[in-house]
Amino acid sequence: MASRLEQALARFRRTRQAAPEAAKAPRGSDAFRVRVEERLRNLEQQVGEIKGRVNGLIFLVAGTALTQVIIKVLQ
């Protein structure tokens, strides 16, 4: 019969051998995190595009208003 010390050492060796294998396996949370980061980058890009369009509309409206004021002054 194996001594308690030998049993404890065997358990320790098994857990140390299983730990690197578990670390190599991709976890579900890692895949989820990658997916979320990808969607966040896509969302940031879309928000940047919308900001550009809104700025363009603001300048269009301001230019139109300025043009109307100039036309009224010159008449």
C-alpha cells in the first residue's frame, strides 16, 4: 500500500500535468471576448461615420442659412 506522502505526490503531479493542458484549451469566455471586441470596433467605426455625416449636414445647413442672409442683405 502506498504511503500518504506518495499519494499526495501523485495527486500533485496529476494536477500539474493537467494545468498546462487546460491553459492551452480555448475557453468560451475568450471567444466571447474576441467577438465583443470585434463588434465594438465595428460599432466605433459606424459611429465615426455617422459623426462625419452629421457634421456635413450641420455645415450644409449653416452654409444655406448664411447664403440666405447674404441674398437678403444684397436685395
